[in-house]
Amino acid sequence: MGEAVEIMFGNGFPEIHKDTSPIQTLHSNQQDCHWYEETIDDDLKWSFALNSVLHQGTSEYQDIALLDTKRFGKVLVIDGKMQSAERDEFIYHECLIHPALLFHPNPKTVFIMGGGEGSAAREILKHNTIEKVVMCDIDQEVVDFCRRFLTVNSEAFCNKKLELVIKDAKAELEKREEKFDIIVGDLADPVEGGPCYQLYTKSFYQNILKPKLTPNGIFVTQAGPAGIFTHKEVFTSIYNTMKQVFKYVKAYTAHVPSFADTWGWVMASDHEFDVDVNEMDRRIEERVKGELMYLNAPSFISAATLNKTISLALEKETEVYSEENARFIHGHGVAYRHI
């Protein structure tokens, strides 16, 4: 018989798995090795060797796990989907935050939808033009244990410019009278029964989000997997939905190793994105405190230069994201499982 291997299945909770195949059993000094396993699709899984499970549970809104992995360090898993990994989260968060802030002539105020781990706020607060950041996450439990375990973001959470709100971002934006230079969608992926999919819809963008942007305002959101085999899950429909609401829309991608895929972001505005390479690098030098690990002007130009398959898919996409016609990536949220 093979050794007993603890595998973290797609819902973030462990199950002891016995297997007679030595290929699926990892031995380390004759001791069992513990694994987290994420189901990417019905026929595809992605596994990580673990040092320990730091936290696991189910909040009112979603399944949550914080794992210490051998390859990627501490990782945050929500509804069975990898959200962020300590070793390479800088790729995701630099791509999410800095392009929009650098294209804006003088960003002072930012509203983050989601972002409970604090990394988006950390990157925003590197910009010396910023006066106020509102981070609105629906899940107090996510925020609490990220503040406890993800010490890299401790300074951001303590920054006086940061206003933390525990509330549904849609309701919070709707009630606020102020407008923001940048609005960021640092949301969990849209899964059926999850808390976030309504924040990807045309009605939300058009009726609630866009009116809360200043005249030069920019909206940017993470837009899910954007690889050759995965871009049609949600990436292309999110892009096309934003095109229905904003005059200028720009998609860009980057490979994130811990996600096992290329990832996509989309930013939008009613003002053209006309900053050239030299100006972008100048703004990084003048505005950003400290060194960025991934993003510079040439790398952004490369990220926004999409391959033929993705470019054609974006051009031909006709689906508009709505509550009645939502696309989801593989997996289910807490609400779906309670039906």
C-alpha cells in the first residue's frame, strides 16, 4: 500500500488519500508529505507540497484556507481557488495596480473592491501622489487572518491614508458621495455561488461604478485566466462588457507561476491611454517609492501586446456579462453549495 497522503481538495479542506501508485506519493525522509490540490477543470488538477495549514474555515461568504507551501510560501485560497502566493504575488499586484496609476496624470484617491489581503493597498501606497485609499472587502475573516499572517503588508494596514471598510463593495460605492481617481477590482474570480460575480456585470459598471469616477478616472480589474486554453472562461467577456460602458479599454496579461496560467487584467476610461514608454518610466521614477520587482514601461508594452489567438478572441467576443448571463470559472462558492 502507498503511504497516506493528505491532499487539500478544491474546497480548501483536507482529505486523507491512500493510493497504491508510488508516482502519486511523495516521500521525504520516510515521512508523509502533505499536499494541497486545486481542481482547475474536470480533467486538470494542480498540486502543491505543504509545510503546514495555517488557517482553514468557512466564513459567511466563502471557504478560506491559508497554506504554507514548499514552493510558493504562504498562499491564500478562497473557494478552492489560489488567490495569491507569497513568492510571486508581486507579479499579479504590480500588474493590477501600477499601470492605471501611471496612466492617470495625478492620482490622489483610490477605491479598492476586495483586496482583503492588503497587497493592492501596499502597491497603491508606494505612489507619492496618493492621499486616500479606501479598501472595501466583504469578508472580515479574510482581512483578519491576512493581517495576522501576511506580515509583508503590515505597514500598509497601519498607514493613515488607508480606510478599511468591511462591507459589500457594490453597496459601499453606491452610498458614497465622493468620486475616485482610480477604482480597482481586486476581487475573487467569479464562481457560481461566490460573492463577487455581480461586480463584473454591465449594470454595475454603468450604473454604480462609472458615476463614482472623477473626469480623468480609470477603472482596472483582474479578469481571470487569460491563457490559450482559458481566456474564454471570463477574460474575453469581462473585456467586452467594459467596452459597452467605457470609451477606451485596454487588456493585458502576464504569466503567474503559482496560478499555473497566464493571467488577465483590463483597465478602462473615457480618456485615452496615451502615455509613451519614456513618460511611463519617468513617472515610475518620480512617483513610486522603492523598486518595483516586475513592472516597467517595456514590460507593460509587452503585456499589452497580445498573441493572435487572444487578440482575435477579444475582437470577436459578443457576450456581455450580466446577472442573468454570467460566466463562471470552474468551481462553486458557498452560496451554491447551500442551495
